[in-house]
Amino acid sequence: MTIRAVAFDLDYTLAVPERDRQTLLDEASAAVDGPCLSREAYLDAHRRHLTNRTREPIFDDLLADCDTDASAAALADTYRETIANALVPVAGAEELVRSLRQEYRVGLLTDGPVRAQQAKIDALGWNDLFDAVVITGALEAGKPDDRAFRAELDALGTTADETIYVGDSAELDIAGARAAGLRAIHVLDDGTPSPAADATIERDALAEQLPGVVARFN
């Protein structure tokens, strides 16, 4: 089947923060006089709240057992702004997407609360970059659930066997896409390639190598 579309993950695939996420979480919590929160605890709470419009339920969970007067809403707003301000595109990412759109439908499927992920897209200036954008906070399920990938396919107007998904997470992106019937390209940053991936590319070579890798599937 001819490939008609390429869909991307956002975080750590097309864009990365200039500082590590634990540092950003510490900065945001300190700004609202909140407690020290671990990145691991945050990720656990994040996974439980993939289908929300804001991060407030995430921080409600994290602050519930802490002796603090910090507001979950204020922390959610501050963390969103902190991340958005720290986010930078992977080298050549915007040009890569624009080039691919000359031949393919190009989409974005990103996990997380709607306001948080939309703020990243806004900060990057990418609101008009993609043919279709799906944020799992507006869905019934996030990645790796196949409902998330089906929502992206519906938005792109393509079938699974016509679509390649590009992402950095072996579990959420690669295993999820393959289970949903898409081909999957694993973006690596000194990580271990997923055995389920149809191809792998180092993140710093993504813009240079992806078009050729996608073309090989046609």
C-alpha cells in the first residue's frame, strides 16, 4: 500500500526543552511556593490524566499528600508557561514537515492535556504547520491505546496501512502505532531501538534522513 501520510509525536521527537523536565518542574513549583515534586511521580499522575483539558487534575493528585498551600491551578499554569518558554524545535523540524507536506498528509498526535500541548504548539509557532493535529486530552484515551491512533487517522483522512507514525517512545509511540496497524519509525536519543519499529533514526539526523526512510516504504 502506498504511504499517503506521516504523523509525528511532539515531545522529544520534533521539539525538546532546553532544560531537563525535573528542573522545569522544580522551577514551576518554587514559583508558586509549592513542594519538591519528583518527575517520576509527575509522570505517574500524567498517565492517569491523559484525557483532560488542563494539568490541574495532575497537580491535584501530586499536592494531595503534601503539606502545602500551593494551588494546583496556579502550579498547572506556571508549569505550562515554564515548559512552553523552554521548548525548542529539533534542528530542521519545521522545514522537514513543510517538505513532507509537498508529497504527504502530515499530522501531529501528542499526549497530554489540551491546554498544555496547545501552549507548546503556540510557543513553537506551529499552529498552521500540520494538516491535522490531535491532542489526546480531547479524546477518551491516550497513546498507546489504538483509539488515539484512530483519531489521528480520521483527522488525516487516511488508513493505517497508508500512514507512518514517527515518535520517540518505544511503548507509547512505536508499540502503540504498530498495534494500531501503522508503520512506525523510532526516533532515538542514545536510547535502545524498539524491536517493533520498522526503522530507527537518531533525533539529530531526523530532518536529513526521514524523507528517504519514508520513501522506501512506497
